[in-house]
Amino acid sequence: MASAGGAAPFWRAAGMTYITYTNICANLVRNCLKEPFKAEAMSREKVHFSLSKWVDGKPEKPTIRSEGSEH
Amino acid sequence: MFRRATTLLRQPLMGATSRRFSTDLPAAPVEDSTFVEAWKKVSPNVEAPKTPLAYMKPRPATPTSLPSKLTVNFVLPYASELSAKEVDMVIVPATTGQMGVLPGHVATIAELKPGVLSVHEGNDVTKYFISSGFAFIHANSVADIIAVEAVPVDRIDVNLVQKGLQEFTQKLNSATTDLEKAEAQIGVDVHSALNSALTG
């Protein structure tokens, strides 16, 4: 860990957050698994969420994002 | 996020009134005494309700002599791999290198890089490959290791690792923006760590 507030890790210097970094690492590891484990792991990668912007105190129509890998 | 944690721990105490380290604390209380007393003043006949603190297992006290075993909690977002398991030693892949943790280790917060976590219990060694995460070692010889993805080393497919390594090395050479370079670098790091886990 860079102490004394020194150089940030390369991913943070490139504008990535820790969560993005750690999710990318996890996805790469999951892609390198042997067969039965890989199929189980793929189900863990899925994210499913609904996003709605709020305007004037009221929610607009929500968008549903259901994806298999990061972003 | 935790980058300054080690510098803060290393600095000497700035006066006795500043925050004390957990080495000075006895076991965590099971009951919130101020709440119970305040309740009794208001309604002495009704028994005070239990607060969440009463339902939790108290934090173990920091023993004055070195404990003989390390208690490890190894958790993933979807499962608890090891829960309060007593072991002799764990070796965690910290960003500063492989770090061995024995009972009585100084309190540390370590960010982990992709690598192998090995748990030593008597003559058994269990190895897991961790994608990244954190290790919190407390003064009372409890170690909390958290990772997003962890697999026993024998579940890794060596061909996929080689392919991935080549692919990301190529991407690193052809990357243009900072973000692409960072992603390719992450790919190279993770796959090289997977490779060394398989061979080492």
C-alpha cells in the first residue's frame, strides 16, 4: 500500500474506482475456472438492477439493466 | 481507502486522551449500560428491552499472553468460506508481498492483490486463489479476510490462464487510452498470478 499519501495504484491513476478494479479481477478469475465450477460462477456474475432518475421529486420511467459482466 | 491506515497505526499516540488502540480494550460489553440505566430512571418497573448489542456475540478480549491459535473468518459475498476457524497460521497475498500471520500478530489492515491465500492447520495446508480483497488482523488474534472471488487452486484451468495471459499481453501492447492500459494491466497481473499459483 502506498503510504504517506504517495503514488496511487495504476488503476486509480487511470480513473478507475476500487470496486470496478475488484470486479474486473473477480470476473477474470471466474473466466479461468474448470468446467462445472465455471458454469456456477457465471451465474454469480449477473447483475440485475432497475435504475430511475428523479426529477422534481418524482421518479421517471425506470430503466432495467440486466447484464452478464461488468459495466 | 485504507492507504493511510498503516501510517496512522505507526504514528505514536498524540496524548493519552486520543483514541486508544484495541489492545487496551477488554471484551466488548454484552449490554449497553447507559441505555439500561436511562431506562430504569424513566420506568423502573418495566424491564429494559434488549438492544441489538445484547444479541451479538461479544468481541473477544485481547489476551495479555500470546494466544496459541489464530481465529480466521474468511468470507466471500456469496458464502462464508471459513467461520471462526482456529488455525496456526495464514499467509495472505498483500499488495506489499506475501504476509504470514501468526497468533499475536500486530493489528494490521492489508489490501490484497490477486494471489494465493494459504491456511496452515497442523500439517494441513489449504490454498485458495483470491481475486483481490482485504485482510483485517485484530489485536485479539482474529483475522477477517474478505474477497470477492476465491477458488481452491485445483479448480483453475491452466489452458484458459495461458490464453488469457497472451490475450492481455497483446491488449497491453495495443492499448491507447489510460483506461484501456489499466484494464489490460489488470488482466496481465491477474493471469500471471493465476499462473504462479498453478506452478508454485
